[in-house]
Amino acid sequence: MLEWDHSADIVVIGTGAAGLGAALTARELGLDVLVLEKERLIGGSTALAGGGMWIPNNHLMQAAGVPDSTDEAFKYLDGVVGDEGPATSV
């Protein structure tokens, strides 16, 4: 077992987009940040994502005439998530 003594203001677990974003923000605020990653490479699932983001019914889609709606987005998420709980639209 690895033992070491280090202190930090913020400990970030994982190097995906959210983790690294939080770490950079904390550092910009002058905090001492420790980032931990279990894998050999950084990036988490973001490294596999290809850099795309899904933002349903956004203004660019509307301007291009791409049909979409917030209701359709919620229907899709309800079908994918399938559970009722705090992260769903139910």
C-alpha cells in the first residue's frame, strides 16, 4: 500500500471534463489542488467521447431549421434513463 503525506485545499477524483474543469477553476481561485486518477492516462470517459456535446433544441439547430424540441429531449432521456429519481424529468 502506498502511503504519503500531502495536504490540499481541494482533492479532485478523476480527470474527465468535470474533474479537470473543477481543478482548473479551483487553481484559478488560488487553491492548492490535488488531482487523482486511477487510470494510466488522463481524460476519463471524455477522452473517448470525441468532443461532442448534446444540447437539445439549441439556437444553432433552430437557425439551421433542424427539427427538435425540449419535450422530445425529455422523452429520449426518460427512455434511456428509465428510472424515476432526482436525475430524471419525473
